[in-house]
Amino acid sequence: MDWSTIEARWHEYRAAAKRQWDKLSEQQLRGTAGKREYVVRRVQEAYALTAQEAEQQVSTWQERQIDRLAPAANGG
């Protein structure tokens, strides 16, 4: 999943981010506006991680995301 898609549709991906990083409040997630560097910084702060650890967590989460508006595999 390309991050620009996640950022453009952040309102759709925010719930998945909240499930991943439950220490982040809705307000904190909303405040990032889906900007990757802000998400990484919030994760780093909330979980007392190094910048590299936070970046890895966000990268792993990003890889698991799907295009929420893509048609289903069965064509529907």
C-alpha cells in the first residue's frame, strides 16, 4: 500500500491505526492528518521507541493495509 493512498484516505485508515497503537488517542491520530512522519513521531512518543523502531512499526503496519476502496477479488 502506497502511503499517499493512506494519507488521502486517512479517515478510513485511522481505525486500523488505532487498533495497532491503542495508546494513541483519536485526537492524536486525527491530528496527524495521515502524514507519515507525524504518525511515526506519535508512535515513537507513545511507546518510548527509538525513531528507527517507530519507523519499522509504521512500515510493517503499512504493508498490512489494503486499498479499502478496491473492488473485491471476485469482481464485486
